[in-house]
Amino acid sequence: MSSQRFRKEPFFFSITLFYFLLLCLLVPICATATDNNDTDGDGMTNADESAIGRDPNFAELHDWEPDYNASSSDWNASLDGSWTVNLSDGNLSVFQSSNAYSTHFLSPIDFINVEINGTMKVSLNDNDYIGFYFGYTEDAETNRSSYFHFKWSRSEVIDTFPLDGWNLLEITDGATSRLDYNESNTSKKGWELDMEHNFSLIYTEGNMTLRMLGDDNNFSDYPILFSREGNFSAGKFGFWTGSQADANFSNIRFTQLHPPVVELFGDANVTHEAATAYIDSDANVTDVEDGNESSLLALVSDVNVSNAGSYADVFNTITNPAEVVIISDINVSVPGTYQVIYKVKDSSDIERNATRTVNVVDTTIPVITLNGDSSLTIEAGTDYSDANATWADTVDGNGALVSTDVVDILIPGDYELNFNHTDNAGNDAVEVTRVVTVEDTTSPIIALNADEDDNDTVTFHEVGQSWEDPGATWTDIVDGNGSPTTSGSVNENVVGTYVLSYNYTDVAGNAAVEVTRTVKVVDTTSPIVSLLGEGVVTHEAATSSYSDPGALWSDYADSNDSNSSEGLNISGTVDYSVPGNYTLVYSYTDEAGNVGNATRTIVVVDSTPPVLTILGDANYTMGVWQEYVDPGVLANDSVDGSLPVSVLSNNVDINNVGSYQVVYFAEDAAGNEVNTTRVINVVNADPTDISLSPFSVYENMPANSLVGYLEATDPDDSSNQKNYSFEILQTNQTDYQLFSIDSSGGLRISSVFDFELDSNASIIVRVTDEFGGAFEKELIIQISDASIPIIETTINPIVASDGSLEVGLNLIDAGGNASLVEWGVLVSSKTIDGLDSSGAQRIELSYSSDQSSASTRFVPGSTWDTVFVRAYAINGEGVGYGLEESTSYSKQYIAWADALPVSNSPGWWESPWIGFLYKTEESPWVMHVELGWIYPVPSTDGSVWVWQEEIDWLWTSPESYPYFYSPSTGGWKYFFGKVGESRVFYDYKQNSWSSVVSGNSPNEP
């Protein structure tokens, strides 16, 4: 810091008061600074002071030499002031004569707990500041920047600066704030010129107080200007002037103030039993200034700190004054470590304290107290609820105790109930015991056993009935229960009143009160009607008639309980042919008018299923491919009679070998079902023969010429409709190489034969059916000398009702020795050249060697107008043809409608499925009697498409008509018929009816 700063702001000089006083008493000091290198004028250069850690801006008086000369050249009075220390009057005086800006004179030591008294006076005419520093603690780390500053200005007569009065300032770390002040520009609050002002500063650890005496107008005698409590530390004291010359501080006295002394009575560490009142042993308080305050001790001894918590008791002010505060956190209810603190503040506000440690412990055992008596007697069997006990502990408090011992109230005797408790500190209480005596002095109780006829103690009993006494039961709290002794009897066969008595004495000798039962024998019973047989009888319907077993009655009064059927009344009917529930009632009234009855229910049921009788064999074996005609099954029911039989399943496949079942089912009206099964065994038999027809071939026939067709004889295929495979087996002969068999079973030659060389050839042929059954046979083929056959075509030009024509042939010459291989007819809708004619249909007819003619019926195509027919015959030499014959077909038959001309009605035709039609030979249009003109387009499957402008295209067939399918709507239409001029249809797609009116003439589609 610069020296300038120290002259602008007040700071303390670091010099201890001890050396200051010593110097003042022993040596008169009149010294001045020697040069400007010693700023504070203490006789040491600034550099030397800085080297040892001193502040060169402050004067430490203990370093001044006794011969200090104030006129020395190194003292700068204008900067440092001209301070003179004088001890001539026995008191310290400090005088400042220069008018420097801001000068300081500080004590050489730190003060605390001290009272400083003196007088201040300014003689010369000036009006600036004087005052004090105090509380400053020399500390290099804080730069001596924390202290208090009392700043006093002169009272002015006129309104000039500074104002009259004083200010108390606090400087903390160099920052200044004003704590208190009293200043005015009109009244006298400051010091007066050439007037002595007494001052007193008390500076202790807990308080600082400044008193100052002014003139009569400003102060009363020696008033307190300000006083502050706090926690103050040791610090400097010094005088200060601000631009004020001739300031004299005289009669300065320093008085040390001593702190009080607190001494504990008794031990500083005390063990105390918990939950007992704690009275402390007190303490002794002494003070140098205040004396030995016995009144303090008396107050201390009255303190009782047994209450829990931390508290402080502040006592009345004692002499000078003094205070004692006792602080304690003792809680005698909770074991632990506590403190009692005696805090004393003497009249100088100096505090001291002493601490006693109190250890609260729990060594007192709990106390157990029984609730109720320690011994008691109870009656056996009565509920006992123990009053239990309570425990009390000085620390833990109290609570309830329940004994773990038990009292058996049903067994007399003495029982001990023990009670124990251990407190939280582990102290066991003295066990306490209660004795409970259980005794039995209660008589047993007899109670009548209940009877359904009981009326209190009166029982009504029906005469003649076996009497069984319900008895009574005794119960005893200790003995339990049982049956008492009984006296008296009852004659159950004689009407009258009877009394039964019951008694019992328990094991302890306690007799029960006798109990009686009164029994009155009376006759109020109706006769008993007993069914013979079951009460509910199930009878199968339609079986032999039901024979009722009847019933018997008995009555004690009327028949001495003997059974009888005399006088028994039966009502009700049963229809044994109709299932249902029927009731028969049997009743009898005795002489006393009591009615007895019994009821039998006859349940007529139909639980018998129908009987199925298989006609024919139940296990039927048949050849494969044979037509299966089921012989049928008969169903008969005992109630419903003959019933229809349905087939539940039929998996018979005659085309495959296997075992199959046909299951038959029938159900009667009662829901009884029955089924039975016929087993169908489809078996395959091996072929039994091979035939060749014809079995000869003409000589000179080219290779691959047909000899004839091989045919198998098979028991399962009488019509020879199934498929067989033929093969030539290799033998030791070589003839088999001369033949081959084609896929149709035709035997063909592999080379040309010459009749003159060989008249026959032999081969072995094997035939195999579809299921692997086989047969082998040697065949002899004859070589014949022959020519082609001569044949004639025959035709009946009249169309039959089924639309067929009869065509055939007559054989004129079979071709010499050559037998015919095949004959038949060729039919077509156009002229026929031969077997290879386009469109010709080849119809092979059956042939035998003794036959000279053959015929067949065939139905031409629906679109044929003219039918051409030509017979043919084939032998080993070739094919012979008859002449071509023809007839007009469309004039006689409409094939798609299966319609024939109507007699005596030219142009009209009658169809068995579509009705009457009108058609001319020239037009393809047909007029239907109800549909009107239609354009038919037949299909090869027998169905037909018809077109009409009003209805578009429709499709129908003999099986479908009058239903038509409409491709335009994608649904079916039902033709209702002609209504007036309209044709009415129901459209299933639209779910609606519609009608159309056909045109008068046909139009091409």
C-alpha cells in the first residue's frame, strides 16, 4: 500500500500497550522522526520495517529511543503529526500539536476486557475532528483493515461543515459502514473548544461501551453515547485527529477487567439413574470485580434439571450486575449422555462457563402387578378369561402381560399362571404368579331326546306301533354326557297315558333334577295300502296284456295288521297299445274313517326297435361286372307295423373286385333305430374259353390280313363287353410266328398262305382279363380256297315311333369255301362309297355260319334329312358291298324333339316332352304350340338351343323342360305357359315373373 492511502484512511499503529506504559513510566519520551525514510517516525526505516513484516506507515512506540527529539529532521509533522507522550502527572498524556490531514497514535499491545478512561481537550481555535480507534487486531493477512472508529466533530456556532456531533463507524476488510451517530447542525452534539471532555471506553469480549462528558447543553453527566453487544476479539486502542492541531489526551488510565470463574461442585462426570429427578450439585462463581456471589450459588442450587429437553434459565441481575445461565439437555426418561452447562456473565459482560457430563443409565428392574387377586376359584366348565398383569418400568413405561400358561376349565385342580418381563435395558422383573382353582359344584342337566311327536314333555304314540323310548341325555360340565337311568314303561298295544322318569348323579356327587316324559297311546293311523309289485311299472307297448298284481290293506284296529284285499277299491285304466303314463289308484277306508291309498304308475313305452329282415343272402357273392339287384330288406315294428327302409350307405362297385357293404336303416315313431348290413363280395372268375371267329383265312390273303377276332368266354362277362388282352405263346412249333394279334383282338396273318401247301395252322393263345385271370388254349386256323362275298342291302323306309329305321342285308354268296369274317351296314347322311367313306357310320351285325340275313334299327342324327344305307360283308378274299339304298328322314321325324307327324294334320308333329310343333320341310323354323316360332339348334347330347327374338337364346333338354337356362342372365327360367297372347316365365335370377309376346312370323337369329 502507498503511504498516501494510510493518510486518507484511519489505521492502527502496531505497538503494544505494555511497552507503551513502561516507556511512559520510566523514560520521558520526546522524539521525532529523523528522516522521510522512516514514515511512521518509530526510528526504523521503512525498508527495515518491511523486511521484518512491519507496516512502515504506523509508529510502534516501543522502538523509540528515550532521547527522541521531536525537532529531528526525519520527523515530518505535516504528515505524521506531532505526538508527545507525557507521564509527569502520573497519568499518561498524549498530545498532538500539528495540523496534519490524518494522524494516528495507537497502543503498542492488543486490548480485551479493559476499561480506558481519560480526558480530551482542544485549546486552539479549530473545528475539525478528534476521536478513537479500537478493536483493531494486527493481522498481516487482513491488512489491518477491520476495526471500529469513533469520529467526533466540534460543535459549531454557525452552519459550517462538518456537522456537530459524532459517528461510530465499523470498518470490515476496508469497507466502512456507520453503526451509530448523533449529529445536528443546530444543536451542540460535538466537542467544545478549550473544554475538557471526560471519556470512558469499556471494551470486553461481549460488549463495548463509550461514555463521553460534554457541556451542560449537550450531555448529562457522563452519559453513554453508544453500547454494542457482540462477540469481540482483542484489538488496538489509539487516538486520532483529522486536520486538528492542539489535541490533548490526558489522564489516560488502563484498568484490566477480569472474567468470572465458574467452578463445579461435585464430579464433572456423573452417572444418574434414569427416570429419577436429577438435582445438580451446583457450581461456585467468583469474580475479581463483582466478588464471590453467594446469591448466585443459591440460585444455582435451586435448579432441577429432571425435565427432558434443552433449556436455559436466566436469573435475576446480581450485583454490578451479573447473570448466571444454566443450559441442560438432560432427559432422565431416555438413557444416554447429557450435559449441564453453567454460563456466567459478570457486570462487565464477560462470559465464562463450566460443563458437567451426566450419564443417564437404567439399572432399575421392571415391576409386575397382577390385575385382580393372586388366587381365585372358578366353577368347572365356565369360561375363564384371565385379568392378566401389567408391567411398569421407570424408563420403558408400562404395558400389558399375558401368561403363556393355560387353565383347563374342564378338569378340576390348581393351575399356576406365571408372568415375566424384561425391560429394554435387559433388567428382569421378579416373576409374579396367580393360582386358579377349578372346582365342580354344578349338578348335571337332563334333557329329553327330541321326538317328532313331542309336545313339551308329552309324546303321542299310535296304538299297535312298536314303541321305542327316545330316552334322555345328561350333560355335565366335567363328566361330559351320557344316558340317564330310566324308570317306568309303556304298553304300546293299550291306549292310555304312561310316565317315564330319568335320573343321574355326576362323579362329584351332584344329583340332577329328575325329568319325566308322558306317553299317550292313541289310535289315529289310516289303513296301510301296500302295493303288490313295483310302484312304477314299465310295460313294453304292443306286448302281451298287462296283469296287475294288485294291492293289500292292513289296519291295526280293523285287522290286527293282517293283510287283506277285501273291500279294496281300484280306479284308473291302461291302454297297452299306446305309449304313455297311466295311473292306478288303490284305496281302503277303515271303520274309523281313516283312508289309506297307494298309487301304481304304469309306463307304457316303446323301446323295442323295429326288426329288419334281409331278403336273400346277408353275405352275397357275385361276379365282377354282374348287375347287382338288391333283394331288399323288410322292416316291421311291434307298434307301428311295417316301416320304410332306407339305405344308409351302398359302396358296391361291380367293376372292381372287393368286399362291399350295403347298410339298411329304419326308425319307428318312438325314435328306436335299427340298422343291418349285407356284405357283397365282388369276385373275379378266370376266363374259361377262347374262340376265334372266323377261324379260317383264305389263301393268298396279303400279310396283316384279318383272320378273325379272338373272343374270351368269361363267366363274369356274358355279353363280352369288358377288356381282355390276348397273346400268342411260344411253343415248340413255329406256327406262332405266322400270326399276330392287334390291339382290338384281331388275329392277323404275318405271311401269305397257300391252300395247296397247308390247309391249317395251330397256335397257343393266352387271354387275360382286367383283374389278371388267365386261360390258355390251342387254336387251329383253317386255310381256305375262296372269293369275295355277294350281298344285298335291305331298308324299311318307314320311321318308327322312337325315330329309328330298320336296315339290314341278305347274303347271296359267302365266297366259296371262305367263311365270312364280318358283315354289317354302312349308314350316312350322304352317299356311301365304301368302308372308308367320310362320315359313314359302320354298324357291325352279329353273324353265324347258318345265317343268311341280318337287320338292326338305328336312330339317325337329329340333323339328317336323307338316310343312305349300304350293306357290306368281309371274308378272307376281301369286302363285298350291296347296292346303296336311301330314304327321306326329315319328312317323317324331328329327331331333336323325338317328334312324329300327327295323322291327318300335315306339318304338325307331336313330341313326348316338348309338346306339339309345326314345321315345314322347307324352313328350319318350328312353331311351338305355346312358345310360338322358335329357331332350334340341336346338340349331340340330346339337348337343344332355341332362339326367339323376344327371349334371346335359351337352353333346355328332355330332362329339363319346362326349365330353360338363359346365358344372357346367367340364371334359370321356368316356362309357365301361354296366357292370352303372352308367354309367362319366372326368372329365378331376378326372383320375379315376366311375360313376352311372340312375333307372328319367324326372324333369323
